[in-house]
Amino acid sequence: MKIRYFAWLRERLNRGEEDVDLPAEVVTVGDLIQWLRDRDEAADLAMQKPQLIKAALDTEIVPHTAPIGNAKVIALFPPMTGG
């Protein structure tokens, strides 16, 4: 599965994307965010307020409770503002 990071998440993690093999216990977007934080100090620091992180599964924006299912790409990004 590919995880893509955008905006300040990409800057703080010093990477735009990564390929991961998720463990079976990672079922929802919220589980994914916690798993990323647990395995990587930079991710833990960047995602200290996980409620601010938005997510999209294969281009569809979803809540943290959404099941990952068979998604091929998960995008994580901070809130967007208009302008």
C-alpha cells in the first residue's frame, strides 16, 4: 500500500510517500495514523494532533473511522483552506 503525505506533513516527515505492508490490526484510517506514530518518531511528532490530519482513500476523503479495505493509496494531509 502506498501512503502519500502532503503539505507540512511531507515537510516534517522529509518524504512525500512510502510503501508499507500494514499489519492485520490496522483496519481504519485512525489505526493507520496511530501505527505510523508508533513506528516512527518523526511521524509521532508530526501527528501529535491526529484529529487535524485529513485522509483520502484512493482520492475519496474519509473520516478516521473509515475502513482501509482494499485501498491502494492513502493520502494524509493537514486541513485545507480556501483562497
